Amino acid sequence: MLRKKVDMKSTMENLPGEVLSNIFIRLLAKQLSQMRCACKSWNALLSESSFIKSHLHHSIHHNDEILLFFSRVFSFNNSQFIANPFPFTAHPSRSPDLKLNLSNFFKLPVKPKSEYSHGNVIGSINGLICFNYGPFSLPTRDYAIYVWNPSLSAVLTLPPCPLPSGDSKTKTNFRFGYDPKTDDYKVVKLTSIVPQVAVYSMRKGSWDLITQRFPLNMRIIMRKPEVCVDGHNGRLHWLCYTKFKRKLERIVAFDLGAETFSVIPLPDSILQHNDQHRWNVFGVLAGKLCVMSRVRDGDCEVWVMDDYGVAESWVKRHVFSQSSGAIYPYGFTLHNEFLFQVDIDRFALYDPIAAKPKNFENPCPLNVVDKVVQYVDSLVWVVPAEREVSCYSISQFPI
């Protein structure tokens, strides 16, 4: 039996790199991280940026999409959760009425070494989830920030940000995204009283204060419980209103590569009818910036910007109705379905091709759902490339 295993391993090692890649790309990230330790040639192949991107692309387009529903304030201290040891629930988008056993997918990290006990999700992209731990009663104070890859059970603790959060009157806003031009993941921190901006680069492993300021005539709308799909084509987005006309909404974009801001108007139709019935969320649909807008309690419109940054290119692509109950848009899935909440007791996905909704089993009490994260099996490491190690476990990334 031992001889057969040795022969099999030897045969695998002698396969051409193209054949090995075709085999490895179909395996889970957790399995591949263990195989990096098997031999130097496998470690080299599985560490290549091109393979990691190919594996991610295959995971997004071939694996079942899983949506993680995070509560508004969560903790990785399992003792706080008796009925449900996880701070979120998981549902496959193809069968949202099912609730998955999370233990089959990944292992939760231990509670971060923070003086605080409550976490909030900042954003998620390419299988990485960025979250912070901060004081629940004083949400404007400084936070400890982490980047977590659930597939690899690896967590990166960010160094302290040089931009302080300030006093109790200062509002702090974080965003997390990916810049494809530099293959870099970045966290952006804004403060409201003094409109300064700090950017953390995972590639460099450090924070920088930037000279570009947030547009002075814009004010960020209170954060809505939207799906984490930010980072469209290397840009982050905020839904804002002008300081002098609170109902006149705009989208402020931040280019992660150039580290500059720009302002994008919403469709004229939304601006002209911006009343109490409207509820707007933006996201990415089929690779393009889009906005889902509630027109009335049971009706929604979906607008797509065909030419990024060009206001005249907004096109109304979809209109759908919910037969009964108030509807609250949440965002879009990777498979181009629309996620929304109906009344106060259920979530649903709308498939524009089948033109019908799919109801979720209640993920958790709806009044405490804060973020819906698209879980993607991913090999993306949470350390800068120059600090990667050839083979690691969660114990080498203590939190």
C-alpha cells in the first residue's frame, strides 16, 4: 500500500505543469494550501499569481455561489453564541431555502486580540473578508482591522492607522477593494470632521496618508446594509448627497490605483423622483456599475451604466415587482440575481431570466442583518508577496 502511494506521488510530480494546473484548479483552496508542502515544484506552481487568479476565476464561475448573512454586530468568541456558534449563516444562491453547515466549508478564527468584543464587516472581494473590531457603545473610536481568508483559515492584522478617528463627533468610514492594475488589496479610511484619507496597501504592508481629499460638497449617506460587491474595476464607491440638497444623491468613486476621487450622478429618473419611497443601492451587474432603486413599496428598477463614468449611459435594464409587501433592495449576486428584503420577515432573490423570486430560509433576525457577503473559495494570500512563506497554517497567523 505504501509503495502504491509513493508511486502515485511520483507520477503526479512528473506530470507537465499544464496538466497539473488543470487538475489543481478544480480542488478547494484548503486542499491546495496543504499540497504546497508536498514538494518544491508544486509549491512554486500553486504560488504563482497567474494560477491563483485562474483558480479564483474558476471558483467564481463554476462553484455554487454562497451568501453569508452577517449580523450587525458579531463576535468570533463562540461562547457568546449558544444556539448558533457562527456569527453568520450561509445559503447557496441556487437553493436559498437551504441553510448550510458552515463546519463543512471553513474553520472560524479565534477571537482577535483586541480590547473590544464586537466586529463589523467592512467589505469583501475575491474571497477575502475585511472586518474590524471596535467599541460597540462608541463606534467613532479607533478600530482594530483584519483581513480574513476563510478558505485558508488565515487572518492578517493590519498595523494601526496613522489617521486617528478623533473625538465622539467624528464619523469614520472604511472601504475594502482590489486594484487589478497593481494586483493589490487596499483598505481606505475616511474621517468626516477633517476630510482626510488614509490607504492601507496589502502589497506594501503599510498605511499612507494621501493628498487627494473627499469632495468637500459631498456627505456620505448613512451606511446601508448592502451586499459587499465593491471594488468594481479597481474602484470603491459611496452613495452620497450634496450638503446643501440632502435629497440630491450622487455616487463618489475612488480609484484605488490613481488614489483620486470622482463624482458620478445617478440616473435623471431617480433624481427627479427622489422621495420617501425611493431606496437606492448600487453594485455590479454583469461587470458594470448599476443601481437598484425601489420605486414604490412593491416595485424596483435596475439601472446599468453602460459606459463607466458617463452619466448619459445609464440605461434601465430591468423592472420587477413583488406582489405584496414593502421591498428593500440589498444588492446583486455574482450570478446577476437581485437580492432584496420583503417586509420585515424574509429575504428573496429575483432571477431576471426566469422572472421569478426565490425565498430564503430566514438567515437570522432580519432587523440585525448588516452585510451579505459573497463567499468565494480563494487562494489569495493575506500577506504581502515578499513576506509569503512556503507553507503555513493558521497557527502561523495568530490573532
